[in-house]
Amino acid sequence: MRAILLGPPGAGKGTQAETIVKEFSIPHISTGDIFRKNIKEGTELGKKAKEYMDQGKLVPDDLTVELVKDRLQQDDCKKGFLLDGFPRTIYQADALEEALKSMDQKLDYVINIEVRKELLVERAVGRRVCKDCGQTYHTKFNPPSKDGICDNCGGDLQQRKDDTEETVANRINVYEEQTAPLIDYYTKKGILINIDGEKPIDEVGKDIVAKMRNKIV
Ligand code: ADP
Ligand code: AMP
């Protein structure tokens, strides 16, 4: 299974990725997570990416495409992959298609999680992420049992630096201008699955798995 998760910031891509990768036994490749790991480790890539991420802008295409191409060459991607947050521009989508072609591979599905704009800011601003294991929570919609503490590993929960109201608003604009055109791009290729992302988390997960299993595009 080779699939992409598409959707605006806060739509629930990372949350649903957990269910999908378990169901299909494929690696979860989140470009946002890779950039954040690099920032934490203080790498050159992290330093470059941080400038853009803090403002809610996209990291330049050349940096992002190289990173994903390298990742897709790794052994665990032979059985497939789930890309989360990539591609985010038409340029990235074309580069992905070319890279897959050179490996004799092609995409099976693009899962487009639809959530109205007015719900996205509340979702992103209330997001909390475990600093140790990366598990995602929401203060209102998916709270941990103990305030500020990860149910999985006991780590502290943190708010992402780019999850402020102002930066989220920028990210939504960037999504509409640069990423939303991919909906049309993949619809034309006949591989887009639309999902109502406004239902509760477990229902969204069930809908995604059912449509992927039954090849409903
Ligand atoms: P994305 O990866 O698309 O930016 P996340 O998966 O991190 O989004 O979800 C953003 C926030 O919204 C998180 O705090 C998550 O717990 C919450 N969330 C995700 N899906 C739902 C849902 N279906 N209903 C309510 N809240 C949700
Ligand atoms: P995410 O974790 O998907 O919400 O991404 C967080 C931030 O990382 C984005 O706002 C961008 O600055 C950067 N980023 C992640 N993926 C990409 C991508 N495919 N292209 C450019 N920038 C990206």
C-alpha cells in the first residue's frame, strides 16, 4: 500500500496515520515530524527548516523533496508507505511521481481529510504532543487521563510552537494557496478518497480503512 494523507493543518492526518499504518503494516513518513526531529537535534536541515516553520510557511521544495526521496529508498518502504504532510505543492507532487516511476512504483491512494476551516484553529491550538513518544492529544476532543501527562509513556505534553492562533491562520492560508490544488491533481488521476474528518476520531479511522480496503474512490 502506497498512500498519502492530504488535508489542512489540524484536519487529523497525524491522528489517523496511527490507525492506517497499523492496519496496513507500512511506515509512517511525516515530513513535519522529520523537520521537528532535526530541529531538536540541531542539524543544519533543522536550522534551515525552523525559519520557515516558525512563521507557518512551507520549507523550500528542494530541501523537502530530497529528504523524502532519501527516505523512500530505505528498506522499510519496499512494502509501501504512508506519506503525511507531503506533497504540499504541485512541484512536490510531480517530483514524487517521478521518483516513484524511477523505482517502478506508483501511488495507490490519496486520502483527503475534509474539515471546515472554522474548526481547524480550535483543533490545532488545543493540540498537545508528548515530548518523549510523540503521541498526540487534544485538550478538549482527546484529552489524556492526567492533565499534561502522556497516557502512553508518562512524558510531558507540549504545545507545538507553530500551534498559536496567528501561525495556524497563516498555515491555513498557505494550505489553501499551495496545497489545496493537489485535490484536483489527484482527483484527475482517479486515486483520491474523500473523508469526512469532522466525525469523532475512531469513526474517521473506520471510514478511511473501509474505503481503502474496498477501493472506493
Ligand atoms: P494534522 O496532522 O492534520 O495537523 P492532528 O492529527 O495532529 O492534525 O490533529 C490536530 C488536533 O485535532 C489534535 O489535537 C487531535 O487530537 C485533534 N483531532 C484529530 N482528529 C479529530 C477529530 N476527528 N475530532 C476532534 N479532534 C480531532
Ligand atoms: P506538519 O507537521 O505537517 O503540520 O508540518 C509543520 C510544518 O513543517 C509546516 O507548516 C511546514 O513549515 C513544514 N513542512 C512539513 N511538510 C512540508 C512539506 N511537504 N513542504 C514544505 N514544508 C513542510
